[in-house]
Amino acid sequence: MQRNNPHHDKQLLMPDLIHEFIAHHADRNPDATALLYKAQAFDYGALHAQVDAAARGLLELGIGPGERVAVYLPKQPETVFGIFGAAAAGAVFVPVNPLLKPHQVAYILGHCNVRVLLTSPQRLALLREVLCHCPDLHTVVVTGDDDPQGELPGAERVLNYRDFCAAATPRPAHRRIDADVAAILYTSGSTGQPKGVVLSHRNLVAGATSVASYLENSERDRILAVLPLSFDAGLSQLTTAFSVGAGAVLMDYLLPRDVIRAVVRYRITGLAAVPPLWNQLAPLEWPAAAAASLRYITNTGGAMPVATTRALRAALPHTAIFLMYGLTEAFRSTYLPPDQVDIRPESMGKAIPNAQIMVVDAQGRECAPGEPGELVHRGALVALGYWNDPEKTAERFRPSPAHPAQLPITELAVWSGDQVVRDEEGYLYFVNRQDDMIKTSGYRVSPTEVEEIVYATGLVAGAAVLGLPHPTLGQAIALLATGNQERGDRALPLDEALLAQCRRELPNFMVPLSVIIRDALPHNPNGKIDRRALFEEYRHLFQDDTA
């Protein structure tokens, strides 16, 4: 595929479109390692050729400008080729989490009118009964060497990936600019079906360059991608790596120890994870080789328990820890610099480069230091809205509080729904989601605050605090936890030990009314604890309680 600005000096051109990062580094340093998967390795020249082949295949299928291409695969090379190949063709990529069930996949394919689906034979077999509900789908491309077998309801044709690429003849891509849609990422909503967050090329490029700037990424980095590529933070591992010509390693892990082994094997310099994974990794033994190679680690997808942060600091004393906050609607919003982690470990930091973060009250006025308010994000990373959902878009994407009244064209900002507070030095602290705040006996309680006390005991691998309906208290606090297998030296049963700690550290109204120990906590496709599933499971726990 031709570059968008072929007359620019290839050494000076900074890409405007997300797939151009790969072409840019294929021009500059084609032999540099770009992508690793198990024993496979692709340099930037080879990666660009694979992306180009996928783009040509889509164009030969007749993909139109801005039409949607879904990729329903685990993390493997074809996933990357399909994602960036769709962008290079001028289409829109829709990465679908491989953990989703068939009916969930069918909803996404139908909701955003997917035209081409890239998947595996095993996943296609699971989807056969539901693809009839996806009327816009005309082609399924299947990975592997075997030819697809049997007719497929709801699709005009099924192609082998090899033939899909090999049969393509060169043809021009649809012209795109940075304001055009590049991706739709589906994220769990507070109610009902998931929402499709629409991201432009500008959003993705700005996010990659902003994150790479404060992480000080360079072509010398090698980043381990363990988060789902359908999750904004997971996709960011690729876009950030490709923005600077670094290498990315694809990995779907089975056990937390596998992550540490991969750090050693591939000499990983950067690792991003969510709190449930960090909680499992922190108490494990980190070999000297892992500690030596890891230049930085990052946390996103929720507040990192302070006890976990301290355990990681002890295990990786020379590794920089970046605590980050983001939302799919704006990719990343804030980060805490490593030199502040020991000083203010509870903080989510300040705005990332090229973003403004405001804390506003219910009237849209800037809150004073110490006054809780809603986090509002403005800037180049603000998404275009929710696909085919004007009502939810209007709820979350609203006029920026910083918008000059004299300017008739309104700038939209993302109103996150997250309650935060700013200190006198400008550092932000997460309070809670507005709809997660527990109100019990007239008091408002942050689940995060209770969870911090529980994690600080070192006795749990995971914890979730819920506010459940109660006939007299309004809501009662329930603690769901899994035990830390590394700590088997308890004098008390785990539920009693946790309750005793809460009673020691918290006022009475914040002490859980019930502590439930489980073998495991459910996680959503992005790796976060699925609080909504837990709420539905335990919502009637106190139904007959008159305490």
C-alpha cells in the first residue's frame, strides 16, 4: 500500500494514520524486530509485507471505505496482520475478545454491521449457529492451512487465510485522513449490551505517541503484550511499540508464572497488566534476569492496591513503576511518575501529555483541592462516541467545561463517571465510580478504601467489596475474597482474619457485614474483576436480614 504522503522525506515523516507506524519503520529500519510469537519473529519489513497482503486481500473482497472488519482470534500474528491490514485498506477494525461466547460475538458483528470476519476454524465452528444473525457479513477468512469445510449460514463465502492473501492483486487503498474512524472497541456498559467506542486514527496515533513519550519508549524496547487486544490498554501495547520501532511479544498466558518466564525468555523491557494479575505476580519469585531486563511496568484498569505496589517495588527495585488511569473513551488519561510512587502510592497522577484533566462538580464547575468531583478529559484522545448509540453518546460525551462561551462550535469532552479528588499539588486520587459508591446507614463508602485494607493484610489474592440491597441499611457491605496460597500460616480462618483486620482499621459503618471466601473471583474479558456478575450472584444475600 502507498503511504498517504509519498512526497515527504521518509526519515522525517511522522505518521498521521495508525498503520503508517509500521510502514514508517519498515522504511527506516526494515531489519529491526517488530513482532514475536512463540518461535516466530517478524522484522518491520516482514510485518509491513504481511499487513500489506491483508489490506490487498480485503480490497479484492470489495471492502468499502470505513466498512468494518472483525478479528476474532487469540493473540497470534494473523490478529495483528488483520487489525493493521484493515486500517491500511481504509476500513475499520473491530477486535473481538477471544473469550467471548458465540452470542456475544454475534451481537458485536451485527451491531456494527461487520462485513468481513477473520477467525480460526475452532471459533468458526462455535459461530456457525449464530452468524445467520449477522446480515451484513459477506466473507469469513479462516486461519490455518486447511481449507474451510461445509457451507456457512449467513456468509457468501469462506476463504482460507493463505488464499485470501495470495490471490490479492495490488489495488489502491481508500484514502483516509486522521479524523476518519480507525477502530471500534467494545467495552462493558453499566447496563445491557456492550458499547462500541469509536476511535479515529488521530485518537490512536495521539495515544501511542503520548504514552511512548512519558514511558520514554524507543526502538531498544521489547514490550510483552499479555492484555487482550480488544482492550484499549492491550491494543496500546502494539501501537506504542510500533510508534517508536520497538518490538512487541504476543502472549496468552495460562499461569502468572508463565508471564515471568516470558519476561526472561524474550528479555522484556516493558510489561503492562491490570490489578488482578499484578496481585498474583507480586508475591512470586522474580528471577534476577527478569529484574535486570524490565525497565518499567505499568498498571491500568483499576487502582493498584498499595500493598501490591510495595511488593513489586521490593521484587523489582530497579524497575520503574507507572500507575496509570484510562478509559476506553479516551484511551489513557493520567499517570503517576515513578519518582512519586513511594511518596503518594494511592495517586493516579496527573494528565498525560497532550490531554487536560479536570475535576468538576455537578454544575460543571472546577472543584477546589480536596473536593471530590467527576473526572473530565479533553483533548486529542477523546473518542468519537458510541457506535449507533446517540443516547449513551450524549450522556458521556458532553461540552467541555473549558470551552469558551464565545466559540460557537462546541468542543466535546469525555465525562468519565469516575469520582476523583485533586490535592494541593495537583495530583489526582480515585474515589470511585459514581454508580459503584456504597451508601449504607446514610454514609457513603468507597469499595476501594475497604479493599485496600484487605489487600494490605497480604492474605488475599483477590478481593471485591460490594454494596448489596439491605432492608434497613439501604445497602450492606459484602466482601468477596480469594485466599493467597503463598500465605498458609494463618492463626484464624481467613474470613475471621479479614473481618478482624477491617474492624481494626475501619469505622463500624465501613466494616463488611459479610465476608465470603471463594475459590476464585470471576473476571470480565479485559481481566478485571467482574463486579456486576458478583452483584447479580449475591444481590439477595441480605434480603431477609433485619440486622
